[in-house]
Amino acid sequence: MTIAGVQAGNLIGGSIVVETVFGWPASARCLQRLQSRDLNLLLAIFFMSACLIVIINLAVDVIYVMLDPRMEI
């Protein structure tokens, strides 16, 4: 379960690299706006990715408790 949680975070970060390499328009637009120093977009991206990783880690901890009832939160 721990490895699945860590890998989910890596997938989120790696998706930006894949989109950039293959030239998919979603990340290209974001990168253009970042190069023009759109700080609100940069903050939103960091905030959303951090929240998503925290939610994934919380879900992994809840699944641990469901799988092994001896554990406590």
C-alpha cells in the first residue's frame, strides 16, 4: 500500500514531463503561461498537486486501517 501511494505521487509529477515530451497541448499552454511569469497559475498548480498528494496519502492510511483492524489512527 505504501508503494502504491508513493507511485501515485510520482505519476502526478511524471505526467507533466510526458505531456511536455509528446507535445500534448494541455501542458504546453501551462508552460507558456509559466514562462510569461503567471504566478497565480504556478501557485495553483503547486497547491492542487500538494493537496492531491495529501489526499492520496490519507487514503492509503485509511486503507491500512481497513485491511488491518489492529492498527489505530
